[in-house]
Amino acid sequence: MINENRKISKFEDLFIWQKARELTKEVYRVSSEWKDRSLQDQIRRAAVSVLSNISEGFERGTKDEFLYFLYIARGSAGEVRAQLYVAYDQELISEGDFKKVQDLADYESRLIAKFIAGYKTKSYGGQRVADPKFQEKQDSENYLKDIVNKSATVSPYHGGDGVKMEDKNIINKSDTVTQYHEGEVKEDNAINKSDTVTQ
């Protein structure tokens, strides 16, 4: 259940930080026996950078600074993904571990991007950040309201065929609405599954 009144007052409660912590833990695990110490150090630094920049940005206390550090965190998540390919090509990591950590890093990148998009378009008091799942719900509702408002402003009848234009709008946009909801359901399922992993 989505808690619409939930406010976050510390970075440890941020879902993007929790997943960054999980990513860092996995990076340290899979790289523990690498003989290439330079690559080992680099990928670990990149993973820690994701975690640290989310934390530092949140603690800075201003919206602009938080966004700045979130962009750095996202870039570091991309760096982890790139270095995983190097490790895999050099046979330092198994295919199973590669896929697991790569999926985690990719998911973290997408989570941060989605968080940034919501954070840039919404007003927050200080660093009281709304629940990301509630942001998703609000985005969906606003999208549907926009469709309804647009159809209501069109002339009610299409010339010559006697079919209401508003009905045509609903028919024409139904595919778009369905695709949007399917994508959102998949994202919600991914978040719910990752909650289980985190716990």
C-alpha cells in the first residue's frame, strides 16, 4: 500500500539509497578474488560513489545540490556497468554474477533517473522527499486527467459521420493508456520484488 503522507527525513530511508547499498555489497562480493587489483579498486570506488553521492546530496539540504549529486550518482552507476563488461571479458566474473550485478546497476540507474524526473517537477519542503511509489501513482493520475481534459475541449461531433469526436479521442488514445499502465505495472512489480530482496 502506498503511503501518500510519507515523508523522508534521512537518506537511509530513500529507496534509491537502499538499492545503491545492495549494489555496493554485490560489487564487493563478486570482485573479492580478482587478480586485477586496479579494476577491482575502480569498480568498488564507482559503486561506493553511487551510495555516497546520494547521501551527500541529501544532506546538503538544497534542491539544486541534491540534483547535482544525484546526476553524479547515476553516472557512477553507469561506470559500474561498464567495468563489469571489462571484468566479464577478462573472465574475472562468472556469467551468473555478471548478469545479477549488471541488472542491479541498470535498475539503480533507472531508479535514480526516475527520482530525478519526479524531484525536478515537484515542490518539496527542504529535504522532506515524498515516497517514490507515491510519485509514480501521481504521475499516472495526472497523465489520465490530461487525456480527459484534452478530449473535453474538442468539438463534440466530427463532420459528416455522426460519430462523437470525444468517443474517437477515447478510442484513439486507448492503446496509449493501456501501454502506459502496462509499463507502470511492470515497474511497480519490479519495485515490490526488490523490496523483498532488500529485506
